[in-house]
Amino acid sequence: LKANDKIIVMNKKSSKKATPSDHPSVSTSSPSATATTTTTTTNNHNSMSIDATLQRRKNIEEIKAAAEKLALRDNDGYDWNANYYIELTNQRGQVIHLPSEQRQALTVGLTLHAKGQTFMQQQNYTDAIYIMHLAFESFGRVSQEFLHMIDNYGLLALDIVWCYYLAQDESSLSNAGQWLQIAEYGLKRAHGEHLERLRQIRGGGGSGGDFIPELSLYVRLNILRALQSFYNNDLNVAHTHLMRAEMDLRKIQISDVDLVRLESMGFTHQESSRALRFCAGDLERAITHIYQKREEREEKLRRERERAMERRKQRQYGATKSGKFVDLKLLQQLQEFGVEHEIAVEALRQTDNSQEALNLCTDPMRKEVLAATLFARCMNDSRLYEIEQVMEVLNGDMVGGDAVAVVSEARVRAALFLAYNDVEEAVSMLSAPSVLQVLDLDRVELRFVEYVQRRQERLLRQALERQKQLQQQQQEQEQEQAQQQQQQNEQNEQSEADDAVMADENGGNADVAADNEDEDANDVDDDAVEDQAVDADADDDDMKTDDAGNIVAPQQIEAKAMPNPDLGDTQNDGSDNDADAAMNNLVDDFQPISRHAHNEDDSKIEQHLLEDFDDDDEKYLDIDLTAETDALQNIKVLLNSLDANASAQDNQQTFLSLFKK
């Protein structure tokens, strides 16, 4: 019983329980003991089957959850930094852009359908049918406008009925008429009433365009329609569908002799079979087709490498305000207008890839403010280790034991700026630059020259200050030692003077005292005069008087920076509203772009879905019609051997016996 997603197991209790016995011989021969052993074995078997069912259900739920997680990862560039993401393309390899909800539902359906096909190849038909039903539910949330453009919807219904046939599910197979109608309707809307859309896509193939690889789907469809007509006791219609299946089967069969000929020319078995099948057995066309497909594969690899380089560049450029990648098409358009590469990238980052970036780059005032904001982020020593690393590589030549500076620090900073802090690319740019790179280096280096000079001056001042501090500390130590020596000498002199005073007479002491008093009086008068002069000077500094002698307060003058015309400054106050507005809208702290860490969702995708995705565009040509051929022969023999007056029940029993055989 299933209640609230919980499995409740109810075992039938035995009418008589086994009791422990001291006599093994008696217990083994007892009927009650035998019944207990049988019940225990049955319960163990039921427990194992329930555990397997629960594990299968858990596995299917994880597959569905992984498909939904994968579908949430957008293919428009926002999740290119994820470990896995879904990208929908058409038969030409062009990326398809759909609304978010439609894309997610379609992606889940396609992913679950691919998983169901994997289960079908593994002959796990029960799970395959269940997974495909989930895929059908997901397709049901997609608009009919998009479903009519693809054949996956009709193919899914056809695979469900084919699983019924392979699983020998008689009840489901006899009631599969609705699934076959959905399959026929979906394939007809996608391929055309007479397969004209497929012929246009395949370019005619060979032999006047009669060959279409998707004919194998119609072979399977006509076989199942013939079987459905047999269940409906309509033998004439069954013969008609069977004849159509035989005709389509002949169109996609290839000659073994021609296959051996192509393999003897050095082509692989897969290339030979695909080419013969695509060209309808025409040997010359097949050879041309093989070489053409090889060139197409090389072109596809080249495009993939270009796309990988574009993704790498986008990660280097960084994210915009809202976390998007820089639009490379808009970047190219800005560069065509003559905008510098780094300024164009910064404008797109600041404006979230909007058309406002063009206005930001074409206005000289706003462009200079934008450039100042951009280069200000690099006017620091956060990349000092990389700068020293590049300079160590390039300035490694020694002449007379001294290093010769091949490149300056400003040029190294410019190279790292243009290379987006890639050390290897910066070294390559400085060691063997192209003409355009030389121009870019010269232009960007001018931005860093003044900063590098100020930095070197600052470092020189710091070095001089440290040296001065050391000298001052040394002088203080010497002065301290001199003072200590002087104090020692004064103490010695004082001791000698004390001894001399003790020996002087009283009269001589009185004369000395009188002289000292006169000197003290003179000193007091001199100090009074000096104090008056100092007070007068202080009063002159603290108080300012006018012509009438009145005291007035000093005037405070506010210091202002000189206007710089190179940065867009003018003499008029408050006239730079546009530049101020542009500066206020600029952002200096962008979200960093880094590859997402491997998480639990990635593990589930690897475990359940990764093996189901295939990048082989020509896999549809690897047609294995063994099961279809066997089914065709069985139904053909069945229909030819039936008596026209036999009942429908006898017909079904005869077919089932032949089918199981």
C-alpha cells in the first residue's frame, strides 16, 4: 500500500509460530518448522523486492531532479562558467534561443527522453517507459508553436509504443492507438506531409532525394500501425502498413559489396556505412561525401576552438553590473566606430551591454571620465608580484654584473593591462609584439608613466626617510653618549670645586656673593625687556588692526585645486553636470568571474545524465534495424498464415505465441 509517499508492507502472519527446540532432528522434520522456513524465505524475498523498488524509485527521482537542475542553467552566457550547462542547437549547429520557461521545459523533456532511450538500449523497458512518460509531461508544458518545429515530440510517443512491443506488454500495446496518432501527427508536422521539409534539410541526399535517414522511424511506425490494425481485426489495413514498412526498409539498406570496396580504400567502417546510406548506395557520391564530412568536422572543431577562445576572453573581461558576460558583437561594433578596445569593454560593463555604451564612448568628456575610472583601478601595487615576474623574465640579461632594463615598469604595466593580467600573454606581447600591439602598448603606457614616476619618487622618499631616520638614531646615540660623558666630567669638576670652596676664607666668600647679586639683577632686567618684545610680536600675529587702530579678524582663504583642461575641467563652477552624472553612474566594484566549484548537482549530472549526451551529429546514420526486421518478418508470416474466417481472439492468441517464440 502507498500512503503519503510511504510504502507500508503488510505480511500475512503464520498461524503457528516456531518454538526453539533442543532437538535439531525433531525441529527439522516438524511441519511447523517447515512452514516457518517457507514464510521467512518469502518475507526475505518480498523485502528484497521492496528494497529494489525503492532504490529504482529513488534513482528515477534523482534523474528527474538532475535534469531540472541542468535545465535551469542558461545557455545565453550567464552560466558559461558552470561545469555543465545546456545549449540547444538545430541540425546546422546554430544555437536556438527560446524564452526561459519554454527552454527549461523543452530541455527537461529532451534530457529525460535521452535517458529513456538509454534504458531502452539496456533492455530496462520498465524504467524506460516511466522516464519517457515524465518526458512527455515536460513536453506538455511547451508551446505548440515550438513543438511543431521539432520531431522529438512525435519520436517520444513512437519510442513509448516501441517499448511496449519490446517489453511484450500486451495490454498496453493493444491500447496504444492514441500514442501512435500522436507520433504520426508530430512527425508529420515536423517533417512535412510528404517529407518535403526533411528533403530540404538534407539537401536532396542522393538518387534524386529519395533517401532520408529518418525513414527508419517510419519503418517502425508502420510496423506498429500494422500491429494495431491486427488488434482491431482490420487485416487489409495491416497488410497496407506492412507493405509500406517493407518499401521504406529497402530504401535505407546498403550493399555489403560497396561497403567492402570503401573499406578497402582506407575509409573506416562507420564512414563507409554512413556515406553509402546517405547517398543511397551511390559509390562515387559516397566517396565525395566522406571527404566533405571530414572537412565539416574540421570546420566544426575550428568553430569550437573559436568559441572556447571567446569564452576565455569573456571571463578575462569580467562581468557587467548585473553579472552578465560582455557581448562580443557589441564590442566589435564599438571597435568599428574607432573606440579603443579597453574603453569599449569598460563601457559595456558599465552599461550592461546596452546601446548607451556608444554614447558613453563618443562623448569626449564622458569617455575621459570612463578612462580615468578604468585606469584608476590599476594604479596600485596589487599586481606587483606579476610585474616583477615579467620584468625578471625580460630584464634577465647581465652586463658587467648589472641587469640591463629592457622594458620599463610602465610598459610592463601596460602589457599586463592589455593582457588582462595574463603573465604569459604579457611576456609574449613585450618580446615579439605585432604592429597593432606596439601601438596599443605605446598608447596605454602613457597612462602609467606619471603614476610610475610618482611611485618611484615615493619609494625614493621613503628610502631617504629611512636613511635619515637611521642617521638621526645614530646621532641621538652619539649625543646621548656625549651627554653622559659631559655629565661625568661635570661631576668630577663639581667635586673639585667643592673642595676648593671649603678651603676659601669667609671674606672672599662675601665679595663673591655681592658680585653675584649684581649680576642677577642685571639678568632680571634683560629678561623683562625680552619678554616685552616677545609679547608684542605675539600680539601682532594674533590680532590685525586697520588704519584707525581697530582690531580685525584674519581672513580665511579656502584652497582649491587648479582646473585641468585635459580631464574636462573648466573655469566655470558647476558646469560639468554631464561628467558628474556619468561619474556617479560608474561602478568600480564588479562581481568576479570564476568557475563554479564542483557541487552535488554536478555529481548527480555526471552520475545520471552525462553518458546520455552525444556530440556526434551523424549518429542518426548508424541505423540498426535488426529488431524492426524481425518484427516485420513475424507479422508478415502471421498475416499470411491466418485464416480469413478466424476470430479476433484466435488471431491474437496465434500472434502472441509467435511473438513469444
